[in-house]
Amino acid sequence: MATFGEALNRLQIEGNDGSAVIPDDWAQGRTVFGGLQVALAVRAMRGAMGAASALPLRCVQATFVAPLPTGQPIQLRADVLRTGRAVTHARCDLLHDGVLACTAVGIFGASRPSSITLDIPRPPAPVAAEALQDMHYVPGLTPEFIRHLQLRWAQGTPPYTGRVDPRTLIYARLRDGACSAEDTLIALADSIPTPALSMLTKRAPASSVNWMLELIGDPGLLGPDDWSLIGTEVRAGADGYLSQTSVLWGPGDHAFSVSHQTVAIFG
């Protein structure tokens, strides 16, 4: 098994182009785990940004167009859309056999003085992470990438338990303690299953169609041994598509990221 950092380090970059082969233990159904796809895209974007590559990532928007298989060569093509005085927009496409599988746009921005500082209040968790058990990996049932994470339900229930409320509070931690702070935050923000699966009583697939991740503050304040608390709500759903929002809180009850997803569900 390859850690998250080791899987990312398989990316070979030459100028604006890159290539990688992602191991099977990072599969999410028929495709590479979405958080890993986006982390690869961000690395490729930084490789194309030159001097602007040191800017903090503020937001990344990804559309998952087609499955991106594990165990096979994938290609990445990154380019800079615009570099301004404080903000740089970059883009990266991930392809397999020349066919587009994922496209992502990253927004990188320098800090600026501001009198406005707001945070998203962290809800009280009914139980501490240490009092809970990890979600079990079940071959053929849970995604392969789950083996690299610790997920513990503080509120709500795991998939296929017939819960009525489409909300969860889940503690999450990446087992790779040596991974960079930015990569860790991207992985954690996409790690939890949609609460809609908890509402089902029979197994059914679900897949993210797109994902927007907004980063708030410095990911470096999220230590590798810290538990994150991820609150997720399915706000609406119709015709097999769900609108879903997640907030990730870390040390000091600070909200480190906000995610918005369109999820396709087949049950």
C-alpha cells in the first residue's frame, strides 16, 4: 500500500505536462479517489505557475467527467489562465488514453489586510473521537481508499442503515502523518461518504459529479495527529442528483474548508 504522499509523489512533471500511475489501494469504485485526483491537479498547477507557485490555494473547482482508472498511466496537462497582482488562476486536465477524465481550476491568492474575519461555528459533537471506533474496511463493500483514513461517526450512521436525517458529523484523520498540510486537507475534505447513503437500506453506488473546495486560513495549523470534524448536509435532491455541503473544523474549532458537491446517486 502507498500512503497519500507516496501516491502523490508518483507524479512526474515536465513543464506543464505530468504523468502518474496510481496504485489500486487508492480506488474509489471504478476511479481514483477524488481527493487524490484534485491533489494531483493542484501539484501540476503549481508546477506550471513559476514564481506564483508559492501562493496559498484559496479555492479549487473540479468536474469529474469520466472514471480515471488506478494501475494505469494517466496524463496531466496544466496551464496558467491568468496571473494578477495578488491572484493566479490555473487549470489542470487529467486524462487516460487521451480522454478527459477530470478538469480542475485552482485559485491561488496572496494574503491581504482586511478588517473582516469571520468563522463558521463548530457544532457540539455528542461524543469525543477517542470514544469511537474507526469505520471498518470491508472488501468489496467499502472503497479501497478507506484503508488510508480513520473515520468515526459522532452523529449519524454509516451507509445503508436507513437513517432519516441527511446529516452527519464525522471525525476524520489521514493515516499518512508525513503528508503536506495542503494535501492532507484536500484528502480529508473529500473523505466522507454522502449522508444520503446512510438513508438507504440497500447498497447503491454514488458518485461526485463536481466538487468545489474553499480553503479558509492556513492548512498548516491542522496538525497530522489532529482529528478533523466534518459536518455534511444533503440540502436537496431530485432525479438522482443531490446538492451537498460540508464544513471541516480543526484545532481551535476553526473551519478550515467548505465543500460543495453535486452527487449522483443510483438508489
